[in-house]
Amino acid sequence: MRRGLLMTAALALGTVAALQAAQLADPGSRMLAFAATPALMEGCGDVPEAVALAETLRLRGIAVDRGIEALDQREAEIAAAEERLTARLTELRAAKQALDDTRTARATGADEGIARLIAVYDVMKPAEAAEVLGALPPDFGAEILARVQPEVGARIIAALEPSQAAILTARMGAPRSMKD
């Protein structure tokens, strides 16, 4: 009799375990642990093994539910973090674009300014241009000399003191990497 009752309890618990496994395999459903002893155990209270197994399965079911809840919470936290990162990445890309636009505008403005300055040096008398270029930093003076009309540049260099002319022409011919 006791053996038959134990087999019935094992079958009942196996059925419950199979149902829970089927629910776990279905991603749309949530596995819920039994908080109370199922009706199948009502006749098995005198079989300690069946009661212990039922309690173990109940506690495991509760632990699985808690684990699933923790995973769901962590998934929500990760999704929120991804949204924050995506928003920050969008902000950084916009800031980079604005910085690139500013740099481009600044470079264009500097090029236009240098072009106007070179036009001024093109129309100056060579002696006056040489006097001003001699007072400028050598790199800047060399840049201007390199961009003026070749005939004007030659007259300006001729009007410079020989030491200044040597420095400026050396800077004009130096590779850009050596200037920096």
C-alpha cells in the first residue's frame, strides 16, 4: 500500500514538474511557483519522502521565480542604460559635427584673411613690405612670402637684410613637419 502511494505521489510530482518545465520552455509564459501545497499532495501527508520532495520542488520554484524577476529587472536596467548611451552618442556626434563645422569655418576665415593680407603685400612697395615682414615671426613671414606673386616676393626678399632673407627663405623651403 505504502509503495503504491509513493508511486502515485511521484507520478503527481513528476506531472507538476513536467508542466513547470513546459511553462519554462514557453518564453511567453511565466513560471509561477506554488505557494501552497498542491491538491495532489492532500493524500500523501503521511509519506515523508513525498512531502520533502514537494517542499523541495516548491522552494526551487520560488527560487526560479525570483531569478526570473531578477533577470527581468536586470534586462530593464540594461535597456535603460542602452537608451542613455544611445542618447549620449547622438549628443556627442552632434557636438563633433558642430566642432568640425566650427573648425572648417575658422580655417576658411583664416584662409580668406591670409588671402587679403597677401593681396595687401602684393601692392605694397618692396621696402615697406620687407620692413614689416622683418618684424613678423619667421614662420608667418615665410608663409606670406611663399604666397605673394613670385616677382613681388623676389623684390621683398631683395629689400630684406641678408640674415632675415636667409631665415625666411629657409623657412619657405622647409617641409611643414620641420616647421611645427
